[in-house]
Amino acid sequence: MSENKFDVVVIGSGPGGYVAAIRAAQLGLKTAVVEKHAALGGTCLNVGCIPSKALLQASEEYAHAGKALKRHGVMVDGLSLDLAAMMAHKDKTVGDLTKGIAHLFKKNGITRFEGLGALGAAGEVTVRAADGSETLLGAGATIIASGSATASLPGIEIDEKRILSSTGALALGEVPGHLAVIGAGYIGLEMASVWGRLGAKITVIEFLDRILPGMDGELAAQFQKLLRRQKMKFKLSTKVTGAKSGKNGVTLAMEPVAGGEAETLKADAVLVAVGRIPYTEGLGLEQAGVALDKGGRIEVDENFATNVAGVYAIGDVIKGPMLAHKAEDEGVAAAEIIAGQKSHVNYSAIPGVVYTQPEVATVGQTEEQLQDAGIDYNAGSFPFMANGRARAMSATDGFVKILADAASDRILGVHIIGAGAGTLIAEAVLAIELGASAEDLARTCHAHPTLSEAVKEAALDVDERAIHI
Ligand code: FAD
Ligand code: NAI
């Protein structure tokens, strides 16, 4: 067992787990990672962030070549789709990146165990390999980073053929004629964008009376308008009560949330995107006495420690947004805390980005949250229509909105819809992290002509002195 004794054992190799392991190794801790899948990288690299962005990028290029390029005097003849090649690009991107993590493990002296990791006696982790053999690891500290899994709905069985989770929707062999999407959140709208651009008719069914719950209301309303222009159909305030899969497609049963007449919808395929649930199966949590919260997530304190000494948890399996960069930051903090350092994650400065066209990006508080909390704020906004670079790019949809405390001018929230919003938000995240005021952003020189000037102008507009509008 001596060679299997580690300072830190990480269970799960997603962005939470692999980053925690690298940081622990950097700090001189003898570190191991247990991953049940042959490929490292977790949901994010294998069936999440990376494959979805590969398909979003490729499908956007296809849609762009089909329509928008003409506006710029670029003529494309004989445009056609090679879906197999598009999928091969996605698979190669995933393969290269997951192999890259194996390389990083080697470089940092991290030992990898392939198998199901479970908590054993105090200070021990067992690894059960696919062939049934067991290895016992000594663990000074254990970090659980087991991630999350797709949630489903009662009466709907995901078969990954016609009734799909995001994993199935990332690997379709042909473009469905009509794709019904249940849930207008991150996954629903990203995957609807991919298949809509490639030619599918899209109907999005959402339980609430709006899309992207949790995001700023004005942003979400504008986004829905733009998605409608891309021919997406929405059925809001509607609940799906069942799905029947047949030879010729799927029939969905639906009814208005407020009550009323039930109806059916026929589609060639259905994507179920109604959220994700923490993944805690097989970890031996009950035997070890690890407490869960009401949502079934592992309960941790501000140091990511569970109620069991030496056992920590990070990422999708604990509270907070289920985002890769949140998991990564928690991984770094947990490793540093285990190494005896003081470390934390600033949850008020975690961006959220929907990688559609246009992109939607947000950080900090929404107008609705500020109003509910009774916080007095000033709002400034600036449309991309008035930004020179956006006009040159024919990317004039959307706006930047900045919310700042009325008394101190401190930036409390930034919400962007527009081309490149996911990159533009980084400046706003830094501003919030550093406690900057809208005046600080407004006085910062922004290169011309760039989309980032819209951020500066929105900051100026907080004080009603934008220049270009
Ligand atoms: P995971 O990445 O889920 O990794 C957990 C790992 O633990 C898995 O490899 C699993 O096999 C392993 N594991 C679990 N139990 C055990 C066990 N007992 N023993 C051994 N191994 C175990 N987030 C973003 O920020 N940006 C995006 O663009 C984005 N796009 C997404 C697109 C899709 C389609 C999906 C589904 C998710 C997306 N996400 C995105 C969310 C992101 O993938 C997750 O927030 C992130 O992967 C969470 O990281 P994690 O390390 O907590 O868990
Ligand atoms: P989500 O929580 O983003 O959206 C789920 C949607 O389904 C919500 O709008 C919800 O109101 C709706 N819904 C719930 N029950 C319903 C029902 N019975 N009928 C109709 N609608 C219903 O969850 P999603 O899209 O599944 O994604 C899971 C998580 O993965 C996200 O919350 C996000 O954390 C992460 N993710 C992040 C991405 C990114 O950062 N770009 C991309 C994809 C996923």
C-alpha cells in the first residue's frame, strides 16, 4: 500500500477534478486522480463544453456562409453540409484535449487510476476497475469532483435515438426534420441553435413564461426576439406530460402550466434539456456518513470541506452554478486550502455565457435581483448598432447593460447580448472582482474600433454621458 499512499486523492477528472489535482501537485502534494472513464476531462471535455462549442462554431460558419457573407460581397456557390466531417472535427477536438490532460498529469507527476472511486474507511479510497479488481489508496485528503448527470422528466425515457439528452444531441448522424427541445436553458438554446442552423425546424417548449431563467429579464426578452428571427418557435408556460416514440418520430403530450387544453406535438427527435442533477452514485457517501443538502448535492462549508474529516467536494456535485470555470476555481481553492493556504472563490464574480449567435453573457446581479433586494442602482446601456466595429461586422444586434450602485457607483452587474459577448464579459468580471466603479470602466481607454467600446459607452451611460448615442 505504501506506493498507493497519497496526500490527495481526487475522484473525477472533469474541470473541477483535473484542475484540483494539478494545483495540488504544483503545491508539492503527492496526488492521484481516480476516473471511471477511459478518457479524462469529465462532462465538459467529452460531452459538454468542448463538443458543443465545436458544433456551435462549425454550424455558425455554415449558416454564415449560407446567408451573411453575401452582405459583405463574398459569394459562395454550391454550399453543402458534410455532417460526418463536422462531427469528425468535433471528435478530434475532444480527443486531442482529453489526451492533453493525460499529458498534463504526466508533466505534474499525478498518478491516474482508471475505475470507480469510493470512500472507504477513514483516509482510504477504493478503486474498482472494470474487470472487478480493487485497489486501495491511502488518502491524506479526498476531493470528490464527481460532477452531474442529465435530469429527465417523469413519463419520458431518454433512448439517445429519438429522445435525446445533450449527449445524444451532440452525436446525431443526420439533421432531424423537426427537433423539439424541452427546456429553454443553456443546453436547450445552444443545441437548438446548432441543429436549427443545419436545417432542422425547431420548437422549444419551456415550463416558465420566459427563456433563460436567472438571467437578466431584458436580456432574455431581446434574446428570444432574435432567436425567433432565426425561425425558432417557442411554447412558453407549457409543460410536457409525456413522450411516445414510434417509427416515424416522437409525439409529445403537452398542456399549459396554468391549466387548459392538452395538445400534442410531432417531432422527428426530442431533446430533453431541463437541467442537470448532482452525480453521487457509487461514491460510498452513505457508508462514509457524508451529508447531502436538500437538492441532493454534497454539503460543504466555505473551505469545501464536507462533514467528514479529510473529505472535500467541488464542482457540479456541490451548490452553485453548474459551470466548468466555477468547478475549476473551486478545484484550485480546495487544493490550496488542503495545502494549508487561505483561498476562496468569489461567487459574485462568476460569468455565465450562452454560446449562441448572438452570444449572451452575464456577471453579477440582474435588475430583478437588485429590485428584489431593494438596492438603489443606476443603469447604463449601449446598443451594438451604434458601435463602428459591430456595423463593419454586420453584427449590430444586442446591447451592453451595466448596473451600478446608486450611492457608490460600484459595478453590481453587467449583462451583454451581442457578437463576442462571451469574451467581452471578461472585462466586466475583472471590474467586479476588483470592486471597480462604472466611472473606472468609463475612464479606461478602449481600443478603436472594437466591440469593447460598447462596454465603455455603457459605463459612460450610467452617468448619462455616452458619446456615440
Ligand atoms: P464533470 O465534468 O461532470 O466530471 C466528473 C467526472 O467524475 C466524470 O469524468 C465522471 O466520469 C467522474 N466520476 C464520477 N463519479 C466517479 C467515481 N465514483 N469514480 C470515478 N470517477 C467518477 N460549462 C461551462 O462553463 N461552459 C460551457 O460551455 C458548458 N457547456 C456545456 C455543454 C453541455 C452539453 C453540458 C452537458 C454541460 C456544459 N457545461 C458547460 C457544464 C460543465 O460541463 C460542467 O459544469 C463541468 O463539467 C463540471 O465539472 P466537474 O468537474 O464538477 O464534473
Ligand atoms: P438549465 O437549468 O440551464 O435550463 C433548464 C430549463 O428547463 C429551464 O429554463 C427550466 O425552466 C426548464 N424546465 C425545467 N423543467 C421543465 C419542464 N418540465 N418542461 C419544460 N421546461 C422545463 O439546464 P440545461 O439547459 O439542461 O443545462 C444544465 C446546466 O449545464 C446549465 O444550467 C449550465 O449550468 C450547464 N451548461 C452550461 C453551458 C454554458 O456555460 N454555455 C452550456 C450548457 C450547459
